[in-house]
Amino acid sequence: MTWLWWFVWFPLAVGSFALIEGFALKHPDRQWTLSRTIATVGARFPLSIAMLSGLFCGLLVHFYWHFCPPGTITGG
């Protein structure tokens, strides 16, 4: 089932980002880019940047907590 993530979800995520960001770059008066949105929200509510980074850090810990590269364990 890993093909589902790589060949369905990932292209949809990248494609939707490219579509929205491309529209925002063509029409800056009607749509904000992602960086402008984050900067504006961060200026009005600075804690949102920390909350967003906490979300990504939580996902990284969730995914890689038990990761152990080959050759790093010595002994038993």
C-alpha cells in the first residue's frame, strides 16, 4: 500500500500546492501566497508559528522515533 502514498497522495499534494501558489503569483490582488499568509498570520498571532513548528516536530518524532540506521547498534 505504499504506492498509494507515493503515486496518489503525494502528486495531489504537490499539484494542489502548485495550482494555488501559481494562481496567487498570477493574481496577487486576489490571492496570497503561502509565505505571505504565514507572515501575516505570524504578525497578528506570533504563537501560531510556534504551534505550526510544534505540529511538524511532533510528526517527525512520530515517524522517526524508532529509526536506527544499520551499523549503529553494537553488541546484542
